[in-house]
Amino acid sequence: MSGIILLGMQWGDEGKGKATDLLGNKVDCVVKFNGGNNAGHTVVIKDKHYALHLLPSGILNPKITPVIANGAVIDIKVLFDELDQLKKRGIDTSKLLVSGNAHIITKYHRQMDLALENDPAKKKIGTTQRGIGPAYADKISRSGIRVYDLFSKNTDTSQNSILQEKIASSLASKNKIFANYGQKPITSAEVLQEIEPYLDRLRPMVTDTSKFLNTALNSGKKVLFEGGQGTCLDIDFGTYPYVTSSNCTAGGALTGAGIPPTKISHIVGILKAYTTRVGEGPFPTELYPFYNQPAKSDQTVDDPSIGKFLLEKGHEYGVTTGRARRIGWADGLVAKYSAMINGITDIVLTKLDVLTGLDTIKICTAYKIDGKIYQTMPANINDFFNAKPIYSEFAGWKENIKNARKLADLPYNAQKYVKFLEKFIGARISLVGVGPQRDEIIKLHNFV
Ligand code: GDP
Ligand code: IMO
Ligand code: MG
């Protein structure tokens, strides 16, 4: 029982990269089990900033075996570009293992993502335009390409490889759609050109990662499953359709890595002390820019300068697309829901330092939807789109908290804020982030 799942409790960008790095010294493997290069995980080590997209953050630690498991989607060129950049910065990337059952993202997936996002007849999701949704769509519709397919021989007498056949078959239908969008068809040669130069380098990394991880766990090794995105972006449990295309929740780690639930000892939820989201979709506690949601009739809107303050102070700009993130107050109902869906055992509360300086801080503790009060997330996500936040208010603090290393070092009002969140969510807060650096952390409980 030494599997630890680490995941986002909101809409992504909660600080999963930093938390993974913090636990790094205590684990043997770090596994990416969902998503692809839509993720952007930041790790700050002294004056060095690393932004990990397709690679698990654990790759920065030479003792760790990094694994990209079957549930992830891989853009092969992006993978090697990212590896090469890390190598240039002196990181040893030679231990990386890649699942043969992971699906690949090709040029036609990226083009489809773009075409669907720009289709005026379709709701814009605000995707990262990395081809994530179309690659998962192919996986589910059984027309995707797995990493093993890149190396498999055809058993029939055909002159074409399995890869060539799969690409040709996909393009036959996709090019019809591209034609409807007035776009040029994509040729098999273009797709292959992006993949083939990397095959010799990829081959030695490819393995049965499920077997590898189960063997590691059975021999007492510690494995950290590092989630991409966050609970509210989960394809089943998020704010559908404004979600990503994978399961970012705890169950996704099991199917995305081929691990039984009995191997998991801890489920660590990463929770930002306020909320951010990138892209379109409902966001009841949104403070800034508030452009997506005209205020509801009886809703008081907070001064937008508060959201702008948090945006700038928290450097809330996307690691992958550079987009300014939307900013809102903490949403207790989202956090409680996430704790339930994932079975969170420990919370890492991040970016408490960013709230320093505010006179008043709010936490949403109920919604009003069509005149009715909700104490928990509505079951029908369409109701969530009309949710008006009801807040509990807290007095802020002005003291710099970056040097706090235990709860008692925090100003009384900051302690009160942390304790209220913990009680409201009903899961213990084990670490509190007070800055981006490794040591800017308050440890409340040892858990790994
Ligand atoms: P991820 O996608 O969940 O890994 O999060 P991102 O890396 O996209 O965004 C989190 C940002 O917050 C990064 O710039 C981190 O360096 C930073 N960060 C993480 N924890 C803290 C914290 O406790 N305080 C502050 N000020 N920054 C933090
Ligand atoms: P990390 O791992 C925040 C959002 C996109 C968009 C929606 C669908 O860094 O927390 P996609 O390209 O996945 O089809 O886009 O999901 N999104 C993220 N938002 N953090 C992420 O990753 C995200 N990955 C995807 O902005 O709204
Ligand atoms: Mg991120």
C-alpha cells in the first residue's frame, strides 16, 4: 500500500508541480496518468524555474523513475522537445518510461481541436489547442493510435505498417471534416514526418508500465501518481462541457496507470487558497475579469481590483498558453465536492501568501440557485451555471507570511482562515504553501 495520488481540487493550476517536487524525496516513481501537454506544472528550485507539460514533475529528481502511463496522450515531437530542453539544463532524463498503451496526438488531432474551437456553430471551450480532446475522442471511438502501434509489424500481407494503415483510415474521415471547414487535407506523409524521426529514441523507453508499477508497489516502493488538470475539469465530474477530456480525479489514476485501488494509501488534494480557472465555463465565485458571467440580478459584485490584485500578486498566467487566468474567491462547495469524489486524505493548501494584504477575504459556503439554497454542489451541472455564491467573510492580515514554518507563525486571521477551510471541507490540511520555493511551506502533518 504505497501508492499516493496527488491531484487538483479545483480547475487546475493549484500548485501540483510544487507539491510533487516536495514529496519527491520520499517516492521512487512519479507517474503521469492523464492528459498531455495541456498541463503546465511549475517547479521552482532556488533561482531555477521549470515548466513541465508532458513530463511528470518528478523527472527533475535524479532518484525518481518518471513514468508516462497508459491514460496519458502523447505528442511525440513535444515529448522529445521537452526532454531535450531539460537535458540542456543538465537534467538526467534517461530513466523515463512510456506506456505502450498510451495514445498519441498527431497533427490531425491538433488541427481538429482548432477547427472545433473556431466553429461558430459550436460552444467554445477555450481549450489549450494541443489536440487533447480529439485524441481522447479517437481513443474512445477505437480509432486511436497507441504507442505500441508505432513499432508493430502488420500480420497480414499488406505492404503498409499498422501505423500507416491507422493514419490512412483516420485521415479518410477527418479530411472530410476538414474540407467542410474549408481547410486543406492532411496527408499521411505529413503525419508520419512528425513521428518517424523520434522512433529510435522512443523505442527503449516503451514498456508495460502497469506491470512495472505493480511490481514496484509490491516490492514496497513508493509511487506518486501526479494528476493533470483538476476535479472540476474532469470529463465525468467537472463542469461539463467546459472540461478537459480525461478523468483527472482519483479513479483516473487507477485506470490511467493500471493500478488496483488496494494499492493506494493516500490521496492528496491540492487546493489553492483562492480559485482560478482558464478557458470558458461557469465560475460562481469569479472576481476578475468577470467577463464570462454578467452579474445575476440580486448578486453583488466585488470590486474588480481585488481580483486584479490576486492575478498580479499570484502571477496567474497560464504556464502552457500564457493566458491570464480568471480569478475568484475560494469555493468551499467545490472543495468539499472534490474531497468527496476523490476521497481526499490530505490537503496541500497553496498560495496562502497571495491573500496577504486584503482587508476582507471571502469563502463561498452555499449557492443560491433559482431561489433555493444549496449546501453542496448541485447534481445537475446545468444548475451550477446559475449558482450565485453566498459567502462567509473573514478579516484579512497584512503581515508577510513567507517565513512562516508552523501554523503558530501565521497571523491569527490567517490561522482562522486555514482552520475554517479544513473544518468546512472535512479533510485535514497537511501542508500550507506560503511561497513558490521548496522551503516556503508549513508542515502540519507528516503523511508520506
Ligand atoms: P499546477 O499546474 O497545479 O502544477 O500549477 P501551476 O504551476 O500551473 O501554477 C501554480 C503556480 O503557483 C506556480 O507558478 C507555482 O510556482 C506557484 N506556487 C505554488 N505554490 C505556491 C505558494 O504556496 N505560494 C505562491 N506564491 N506560489 C506558489
Ligand atoms: P494543469 O495540469 C488549467 C483547461 C483549458 C480548457 C479546458 C479544456 O496545469 O493544472 P483541453 O486543452 O484540455 O482540451 O482544454 O481545460 N485546461 C487547464 N486549465 N490547468 C490545466 O492543467 C489545464 N489543462 C486544460 O484551459 O478550459
Ligand atoms: Mg498548471
